[in-house]
Amino acid sequence: MAKICIKNNVLIVSDEIHSELLLDDNKFTPLAKLSAEIAKHTITLVAPSKTFNIPGLFCGFAIITDQDLRERYEKEVSRSRMHVSSAGLYAAEAAFSGQCDDWLKELNRLPDR
């Protein structure tokens, strides 16, 4: 899919909001990590809302490695007046700080059978 998008100059927006919800030892590989060329054409979306059960706090992240694409994105965010809420920012900082790692590990553990 990524090769087709790159060949046809189609921007890839990879919604990876659920990427941390993995049972047991399963691993997730972000699309943009597959190659530098794919990363150049990809906007990766991440948020703590699903993993840490804090929807509605209006805090998400766009990971954009290509400088030109990032600048275009930032202009659009500014033009559209999209903002992160203060509560969402504090919640995301706590969620991703490592303080919640034990909770997330337990969440992703398969129940004993």
C-alpha cells in the first residue's frame, strides 16, 4: 500500500491511536518505521485517549519526520484553529511519562485461563 501511495504522490495518514493496546508480548511496528521513504510520506497520529481511557480531553499528536510536510501540517492546524486542551496535555504527559507503565502492562495481559 505504501509503495502505491508513494508512486502516486498520495499522503499517508496512519492512525495509530490503538497501537499500545497489545495483548501479552505482541509488538507493534509503526508504519513510518518501515523505511525512510515511507516516513517521508506519512503523518502518524497518536493519542493517549484510547490506551489510557481519557477520551474527550482533546490531546493528540502528529508525528511528521519530513520537514516540509510538517510545516504544511502546522500551517493547516493554525489555520483551522485546532488546539490541545490544558487538561489533555497534563493527562498525556502523565500517561506517557512512565508512571502508568505498570497499569498498561496489566491492561494488556491476557487473563489466566
